[in-house]
Amino acid sequence: MLPAAARVRRSSEFAAVLKRGHRARRGSVVVHAGRRFPPGEAGARVGFIVSKAVGSAVTRNLVKRRLRGVAASHRENWPTDTDIVIRALPEAATTNFHRLEADVTGALTTILRRYS
């Protein structure tokens, strides 16, 4: 579980990342990332969007658990002043953990290259 300080939680925070951030799609996810102003000391913050198009509540929760696992294991490598929103596409319901991990890290690598 990610601590509260490491999560994007308010709808206004989600909207800000989706509106002003960069976006990249890989496989079954779309990753949005934007710089946080002012930068926080809590490190990168992560939020998840898993709509009903992904599947039933059980399936959506499975996808969210997998995405949280990816975020928890890679968050320390992400820039500390960044808010990241990971949006699962319907294909995420049938994608295994390792493929989700590759999709998220690949998309985020593309976005971070644009920052440089």
C-alpha cells in the first residue's frame, strides 16, 4: 500500500495532471505525468484511473492492486517533483503483472525523456 502522501487523491489533482502533464500509451495503460508546483518532499505521487470499461468490480480491483504493486516497487526511481496518473485501458483486465509493469515503466520512460 502506498502512503497517503504518495498518492494523488483529489479530483482537482487528477485534473491538473491530465490537463497539463505529458501523456504516453503503452499496451494496456496510458500514463500521464506532470511536474508538481511547488515540489513536495514526499517524492513522486501516483494516482490510478480504472473505469468500468475494464470490467467488473473484482476485475477493476485486481488491476488496481497490480498497478499499485508496480508503483510501489518503482516509485523511488521516479522524480520527486512529479505527479503520475496511470489510466488502465480495457486490455489491462487480461494482462498479467509483468506485462503491466513493462507497459507502465516504458510509458513513463518515454515521458521522462520529454522532460529532459
